[in-house]
Amino acid sequence: MSKLIDLIGRLGQQSAPPIGFGALAGKVEAAPTMALIATTSPKVFTDHLASVSADAVDAVIFHNADRGSGSGMGITASELSTDVIAELDGIDDMIWGAACDRNTLSDDVNALAAAGCDFFTVDIEFTPSEVVNYPDIATLVTLSEPVDRETAAALRAMQVAGTINTSARDMSDLRFGQLVELHKIAASTGGAMLVALNEEPSLAALTAFREVGVDGLVVPLSDGELVSLTAQRIRELPARRPPKARGLQATAPRNS
């Protein structure tokens, strides 16, 4: 099973508190209820990771920064080979995945899997079909808008692990309608619900994200301040609200 999906499944679970007098020494910090995933190029990973605290980032998505943005971010095996991974300081204990698109060929997918890739982020139109051949590697679909019903059904049938929503990058003033759109995109496939951001989210926005089911945020590792502030905001999130009962509830008859 993908380590990233397993981590997301365990969000908010607090480890057992210490037993005995040691338990009185300090307060146990609440477990984070959202994951923080950073995007970066292998060329600058080590330098950028050094600018943030060691526990700020839960996972990394490697892409090729030299190709610009959009559908040209896919990485190739030569850019992220086993040798390249071995030379990256700080990668040993980190979950990492790779962006795959038209630039990522079939042989690249095989090599990335062999190098220890945990998950693929994919573009529906251009990513090679081989990404679905690895049962232990999760597939996350990048979407900026909801897909049609037939496409959604196909994605669910192919058991993709979730979505990365790229429509909310600059949500400085979050509106209810935007939350609805976020949920519509995630409902296309089910599974993990991730949102890509390029600016610091307010605590209120993070709380709203989490309450509609957002499991994690994706931010650029190159912006160390954004990474650190977002990690801090995630730790400041209030406890989840208890689920509301739905439908009519039985009540005791009134005394006459």
C-alpha cells in the first residue's frame, strides 16, 4: 500500500500517551489532521529542504522545473534515477512521488517505480498508461474542474487514490461556492482530497477546507516561509467537529 495514502488514513490519530509519572511532565501535542506535501525539482530539493524544519513536510512531489508550468512538468527517469535519489540529502525517510505527463515515457515509469517512487500524480490526457500497473504505487489525478459523470465513473473503476485540486492556488478570500467546487472535484473519484496552494491560507480557510474533507495541502518547497507557516497553521487547527446526525430523529412522547 502507498505510504502517502496510509499516512492520510491515519491523520488525527494520536499515539498512546506515556504511562506513569512521566505523563505529568508535559502536554501531548494533538496529531495533525491534514497532511502537507511539497513540490520541487530534484536539482534544488536539498537546498530548499534545508530552509524548513525537518518535520514540516510529510511528502514530496518531484517535477521538472526546467519545463515551466502546466502539462510540461512531468519528470523522466534520467532526472530522477536511483543514483539521483541516493544523492539527495534528507530523502531517506521521506515519502516521495513523481509528476507524470507527456514527457514521462513508459520506460521512465518503470524506472521511477524501481527507484522507490510511492505515488504518481497524473494528467488524464497525457500520462502513459503504465502508471496503473503498480498496485503499491498510488495514482493521484490533477484536476482544475469537475469531470463529467462518465469520466468520474471510469476513474473510480480504475481505483485512483484521489485528486489534487489545482483550482484553488490563490484562494485568499475563500467563498462558499469555492468549497462546493472543491468538493465536486473530489467527488469525481473519491479517495484522498488534496488542494494545491501558492499562498498562505488563513486558519479560517484551513478549517473550512478540512471540514469539507480536504486531507492535505500541496505547496512549493521553494517558498520556505509558505511551507513553515502552513505547517504551523495545520498544527493550530481546532479539533474536528462531531458529525451531525442526518434525517429525522426519534423523540420521547411528551407527557400529557
